[in-house]
Amino acid sequence: MIALHWTSFVYLALLLGALASMALVDRRARLVLWSARPGRGAAVLAVGALVFLAWDLVAIAEGFYSRGGAAMTGVELAPHLPLEELFFVLFFCWFTLLLHGLLRRALARRRTTREAR
């Protein structure tokens, strides 16, 4: 049995807080999961997360990754694949999708402004 201290949940709590913040941004700006096509956003997010998790599994099999530090829960989804990695991958993919949506919106606004001149 692993003795867990509150510090074992710091990284996971920070990741969940970041995901919650991105959900608020996404809801406000309606870019991915709150867009006109939320199913498409969810599919792209899921595919991206699966690709990066597969990448992680290959890297683990090749010996590139080792276990995390004391700020992690110790819960593993697979050997050497911590629970926190799933939430990090979701964070990474969602952040990328939000950034892409914001950049597309800014470029479209800039194009509209130029055409109006």
C-alpha cells in the first residue's frame, strides 16, 4: 500500500485547474467544445489525446520515460504511465485547439478589416 500525502496530488490538482480554466475560456469564446460543431471538436481532441498517449506508450517501451516525482499520485494507467499524463495530454491538445481557434478568428477578423477598407 502506498502512503499518500497531500503533496501527492499537487500536479493533478494543477492540471485539473488548468483544464477547468480552459473550459471557461472555451465556453466564453465558443472555439472547440462549445463551438457550432462540438462533436467535431470532441473528436479532434480525443484523436489527439490518443495519438499522444500511443506516443507515450512507445516511448515507455523504448525506455525514454521514468516515473515522476513526489507531486504525483502514484496511480498508473499502464506500467510507467501515470494518471497525470492523461490529463496533461488532454491539456496539451485542448490548449492547442483553443490557440488554433483564436488564431483563425484573429486572422479572419484582420482579413475582414482589410476588405472593408
